Amino acid sequence: MTARVISCAVLLGISMVPAIAGPTEGKEVYDSKCKACHGATGQGNPGLAKMLKVEMRPLGSKDVQAASDADLKKIVAEGKGKMKPISGLSAKQVDDVVAFVRTLK
């Protein structure tokens, strides 16, 4: 990119930095779409886990945190095991949820 283009962008107030996933925005989505099952702190809902006969790994656990962002996005979009896919989310919202999950470590 030339200095002239960058200068024009700065003068016009146009950001040259791509949008970055935000944990704050992700928490809002998490609270509305994920919290009922995964709990406010990502520890899981024990009553739901018992009812579904599943073990919910804490989202801050080493195994969950070791998953790649792409793997976590796929789980949100497609589901895993008894977890249903989370529908109605934009790609940015999924990125934001993953960014929030990363804060739970």
C-alpha cells in the first residue's frame, strides 16, 4: 500500500486494520446463546449435563483451550455430540464467541 493511500485513509478516518474479534461482543452472544448450557463462567450446567447424560468439559479447560479457533468455530456452527449447532450467528459473532471463550482459560 502506498503512503498516499494510507495518508488518505487516515485523513478520512478509515481504518486500515481489519475488524478483530472481540471478547466483549462475544460475551453478549455467549450470554444469549450459550450460557444456559455452558454456564456463566463456562463450567457447564450440571443439571443439564446429568439430564443429557454427558460430561461438559469446562470451556477454560486445557483440552478446550488447546482446540484451534477453527475447531471451536466448527463446533459452534455444526454442533458436537449432543450439542446442537448454534444458528442465526454471523461469522463475526462466531469469531467473537471464540474470542470470549479464550478469556475463560
